[in-house]
Amino acid sequence: MSKVKAWLWDEAEKAVDELLLKVKSGQSVNDVMDYAKTLNVDWSFAGFTADYDNEEDCWSEIEDFLLINKPTIQ
């Protein structure tokens, strides 16, 4: 079981890194969110709340995270 958990953590971590890279490279948060929704990732392994009864809460949490990490124009 621990190998499966480690794999899930690795996959979730890679997905978050990929989303951050996309946002930091200038892609819109909306486009990155659309992409994130196509991924087969258990987001709870990346620290996001996985509320399977209310999926929108999880997506909102991820969107907030991306907005916070979006580069600002200076």
C-alpha cells in the first residue's frame, strides 16, 4: 500500500508543479483550470481538500492557489 500512496503523492506533486509552471509562464488561470480538470489526479495528495460530494469546493481551492501564485505585472 505504501508504494501506491507514494505514487499518488508523486503524481499529485508533479501535477501541481505543472499547473504552477503554466500559470507562471503567462497562461490564464482559467485555461490552466480547464487543463487541471482533464487530469486524473487525487488532489488530496497535493494538500487540497477532496470533497467528493462537492467537487466545486476542491476546484475553487485549486483556483485560489493558482491566483495567489500568478505573477504580477510590475
